[in-house]
Amino acid sequence: MTRKQKRLTVIGGAMAFLMLASGLTLYALGQKTSYFYMPAELQTAKLEPGQRIRLGGLVAAGSIVRGEGTQVAFAVTDQVHTVKVSYSGILPDLFREEQGVVTEGTVGPGGVFIADSVLAKHDENYMPKEVADGLKATGLWQHTE
């Protein structure tokens, strides 16, 4: 085997290794993808059982019900549709009614969203980008400065 053939073999092997590593990385990231939905979009979405999604909107006024221990039920709304959410865990300190929230989890029986994480806004001027964009698209939220 000549030097040129050895060099081409090494380069070809390195490229094959990089392509395999890139393919495995993209596959792994694809498995962890969570799609974002507003409550109105969730009503019409065709989801596979157990599919992880993000649900965003505003915490509906008067909807927070605390259960035993860290169990909490509340509703997320986009002012048109409302989705009931069940969450077991510690809520963020800034979680409250009529504030922006993004929850991540799966849709359970009866259309109740079973969240395993809840993210709340961090100050009075912030709303999660996905939530703000969704509410702006429906004309239900205007940011006042």
C-alpha cells in the first residue's frame, strides 16, 4: 500500500467515524425533543400516547388547588381554551395565578396534562418566549412597557 493510499484510508475512516458520531448525536437529541403547545393547539393536536410536550400559557385565575403533600392541580389557559394540569413537586416561588408558565410532561387520561416540571416567569417584565408568541399570534396578549 502506498503512502497516498494509507493517507486516504485514514481520512476515510476518520470521516466515517465523524458521520457515525454525528448521526448518533442527532438521533439521541431527537428522542428528547419536546414540542411546545398552547391550550388551543393542544385541543386539535394528534399526540402519540406518552409523547412528551411542553404546554404554555397563563395560570387560570382561581384554578390552583393544593392536595396532599406536594400535589397541585391548576389550569393553563390562553384565554380561549383551558387545560387542567396535575403536578406533584415543589412549585417555583414565582408561580401564581394569571402569570406565564411553561409545563413539561404528557397528556393523561381525560385530557388532564400530567406535568413533571413547571417553569414560571422570573420577573414582572418577562413571559416565556413561546407563551408570548402564542398569545400574540391569537391577539390575546400585548406587552406593556
